[in-house]
Amino acid sequence: MTGTYPPSVNGVAYHVQLLKNALERSGHQVLVLAPNFPGFVDSEKGILRYPSLPNPVVKSYPLGVTLVPFGKIKEFRPQVIHTHHPFFVGRFAAGLAQKLSVPLFFTAHTQYHLYLNYYFPQGYALISKVLSRDLRDLAKNCYTVICPSPQTKERLAGFGITNTKVIFNGIETNLFSPPERKFVSRPTFVYTGRIEKEKNPLFLIKLAIYLKKRLPRFRLYIAGSGNFLPKMAKEVEKFQLRENVQLLGDVPRQLLPHLYAQAHLFVTPSSSEVMPLSILEALSCGLPVVGLAGSRLESIVLEGKTGFLLPANPRVIGDKIITLFNRPDSLRFLSRETRRLSAQFSIESTARQVSDLCRTSLKI
């Protein structure tokens, strides 16, 4: 049960699809309930779409209306229900689990409370209270709440939710692998992800302005789309960054390894993350990550091993990047470490742990 699925472009949509495919390769049968997408027809099996409405905030993220014929679900005879969202989607999933007398699972993908600051600053206190109650109610109905990171487990404990287990998100480590050799002469960085307010994308412009003074030949590729993309384009023109910053728009997933092969570092400006696939993919391709302190990425961006988490100051981050390029041996060491440590983030490992958890709930 999910509130987003391809062709929507976001980490949760891809995670659900990757997990579905990995579980099916292991011999399981999976039915995904997801909102429909205007004009899109599924080519893959095992997808049951429910109606959706346009999303006024994020256009590529339709708002599902969970009207699903119960007979079709009962015919599938699910042994477990796994929801990837709370709210209406989570409540519908909990109702299904109760009707069918099967265990319910929930994966807490998002730091919802932090997003409230961006989209509902005026009504934060009230909406935060409603959200906290919703999460606790959903957790009470769950056999286990799956946390993609230790930080998520700690955060949920603060809401009194303790029936949790950490299972990292997974990626296709065979697809995302480092090139044998990089042929990149200019210092090159990359960011991939949604260009939305909560991702703090304008920080990349501030960083680029500083780097242009100290590292004038640098190049920054920004791949992704969102409401802030037009503003990013205006900023690139305003500060004469066209020679340094390239806005690529959405890049097909199969081409992302080629993009990472053209870069030395992955730079993320986001201040609120859980377990982003984009960073796992970059690490798997041998790209060290430079991000912001307090972004909850400590479990995957290990200081001095897979990258650095620094204060949200363009000068501080810019100076660290410049230092790395003045020490190529350190950059090569980081690249080797990222690939070695990212092996634990395979989708096969994630699917195996989810499968084992389901078996435990069924006492198989």
C-alpha cells in the first residue's frame, strides 16, 4: 500500500518498486496498491491502481483517494499488509489488515514533522499534534514499524513508538557501480533529487557563488525537477553561473550511473532526510557525499570515510571541497571506502530482511 509509485519520480516510489521486484525474484507474490497517474498505463503486473486527485503542492505526486474494491484484494489473499505511508493510506491499510486478520507493517520513510515547517508554518502546532496521533495510532495496529535508519527509530521512540526495527533501504548495487577509471579533468559535483523547498536547493547556488571565486573551473550538475527549478534557473543567470552550473531536469534512472561517473563528489543541500536512494546510489558508484550537519544522514555519511556532514555555511563546505581537490589521495581513499561500505545497501538484502520479518509475524 503506497501513496506514490512510478511514473512519479521520488525515492519512496522507487523504493516500493525495487522492493516489489526483489521480493518477486525471491518467489513471493506481491500486489501493490498505488494511486493512478494521469495518462499512464502500467506495463508491469501486480499493480492495482486507485483514483487520485491533482496535488497542488507537488504536481508529480498525485493525492490518492483510497477507493479500492475489497473483492479484488480478498481474491489475492494477502498474508501480510505493508503500508509505506500514514494518513489515509495508512488507515486504509490498517482497515484491510483488520478485515483480513493479517499482520500489518509500516515503513516510516519521511520526517513528516520537518516537512510541516515548509508547507504549513502557520498551522504547525495543530497539524503536528494530529500527525503525531496518527503515527501512534498506526503503529499500535502494526506488528512492526520498519525504520530505514537508526535516527528514524530514535525519532519514533520520542513519540512513544517502540515496536520498531531498522531495515535500511536498498538499491540496485549491480547497476550503480563505479567506473573503472574517471576521465574528468574539471572538479565536478552532482546533486540528484527533487527541486522542492524542503530540499533546500537554493543553497547549491550560494555554494556555487563561493566556489566560483576559489575554484573557477568547477562544474555542478543538478538533476531533478520540481517547483523550485524555474527559480534555480533564474539564479544561475543572475549570478552568471551558466559555465559552472547545469540544470539537467529529470534524468532516467538507467542513465544516473553515467552521470555519477562524470563527477567526483555528491553534494546534498537537504536538511531533513531519512535514507535517500539518491545518496545510496551515489555512494555505490564511489562518490563521497558532502552534506549538512543535522540532516540525519549520520548512518550512511560516515565522517572521513564516506564523506562529511558540515555546518550549513557555503564557505565551510566550499573550503572542504577545495581541500579535497588539493589532496587527490584523500579523495581516492574516500571513493574506495564509499563503494566498500555501500555493499550493505543492496535491495536483495532489504528484501530478505523484510521477508524474514513477515515470516516471523506469521510464525513460519
